[in-house]
Amino acid sequence: MDLPDVDFFHVAAASDAEDAFAWKRAAYDHTPLRARDEGALDLPSGAQARRVTIDGAYRGERLPIYVIEPEGVTPPYQTLVWMGGLNILMSRDTDAGIRFMTPFLDFLRKSGRMIVMPVYGGTLGRNDGSGLRRLNSGPIARREMFAEWSKDLGRTVDYLETRDDVDMDRLGFVGLSLGALSGQIMVHFEKRIDTLILWSGGFAAATEADAAPELVRGVEETTLPVLMLNGRHDFIFPYATHQLPFFQRLGTPPELKRHVVWDAGHFGFPIGEFIRENLDWLDRQFGPVARAD
């Protein structure tokens, strides 16, 4: 397949009018959540994920949210909202999907952070079969899907604000691959996120030329702290043409952004270094967690 030839170092950002339209797509009414606890899911680590559902922001759907609390930590908790990769669009089994993803995140829980996993529209148990088609249909369908995911993130943060065990001044977003790509877009609309951690992200190689200006605008207007962790041989987010311009065009001040690149492909980073980079970043941005006596 021939990939689009987009020069992300020089493509012009979207205009004010185009950006205003994007904001309108992602807006939603902050209606009552009607939160309901629906029990716990046992995880491979021995921990549990509490399942909560709330009223979503579109189509009258309920939004499931899985919450994994840390152990031995005094609340309010530093909290990380997660979004996974393409696998979440390919599975329809929420419990299996959550169990599959949580081993990648357990080091964050063990560090004392709470992990929050919304089931975004069209993924896992909300998968009606249209997610992959919308992702690959073109920029218009993809924009609408990203707008829905932004609303899901917003409603998730609305819910977190109702909990007295969440430190809303220490709220981060962690995304892998698709989650990294869409996460940067989502936090462009959701301003309550305090730091962004992107595993295997950047501008995607398959980005069409007419979609690039809006993406560039969002990246340039991102000012929160950003950690990017990448492989130099990533074919989905190529290093020289898609990772570097993404990092360089971030509006984040230089001292608040970091790009770490390993001699790896799309994932499979050196585990010790990978964990250390994540935890050092969180300690730097949020401070150490408060351990219980």
C-alpha cells in the first residue's frame, strides 16, 4: 500500500475557523452521571478492577469505566487514564480485553498510581463492528470517532471529579499506539489532564494530507508536559518523518517534554529502562506518592 507523502515538518496548521469546528464536534452536555457500581473483575496480577457505569455523552449509551486502585497508598490518588492500541477495536470481550492490557500497566499500579480504563465507543464490549471501518474510512469518519472518544474521556474525568480519593491536580493520560495517537487529540479538547505519556506515538504514517493540518494544530496547541517513548524502527510511526516533527511541533516548553528512542520497532522496549522512564517522569511531574503508614 502506498502511504501518503506528508511533510509534517512544514505542513500548515488548520485555521481558527477549522479548529472552532473541531471544538464543536467534541463538545457535550455535562448531564448527571447516574454512576452505578457493577462489581469487580479479578486480574492476572491478583488485583481487582471495579466496574462502574455512567451515562455517556452520545447515543444514549452507558459508558463502562474500570478502576484499579493502588495498594498501600494514602488517597487522594495520583490517577492515570489509559487507552490501548488497535486490539481494542478488534475485540468485543471487555473482560478479556481488560485482563490482556493490565499486565502492561501493573508497574504503574505498584508505583502507587490508580489506573482508570474507560471502554471507549466502538471498542471491546461497545464494539458494534464499525470501529475499524470508521478508522480506515477516511478523515471525516475518523474525526467523528475521535470526537466521540474525546467525549468518553471527558465523561470519565467528570466521574473522577465526583470521587474523594482522586487528586484532580495529578491526573495523567497514558496511551499506546492508537491510544497515543488519539490521546493527544483527546487532551486537546479535555483540559483537565495534567500530563500526557505516549507509548509508540507520533504522527501516523497513514495520515492523509487533508487530515494533517488539524492534527498539526492540535499538536502545536498542546502545552502540557509530554513524555514520548518510541522505537527507532517503528513502521507505523516512523522516526525521522513522523516522530521527530511531532515532538518538535509540540507547543509544550522544551523543559517539559522528553522523547526517548530505543533501538526497537513499534513496541518491545527494554523493560527496565521503559519502566524507569515512566516512573521518573511521573515522580517529576506529580511528586512521589504518599505511602500509607
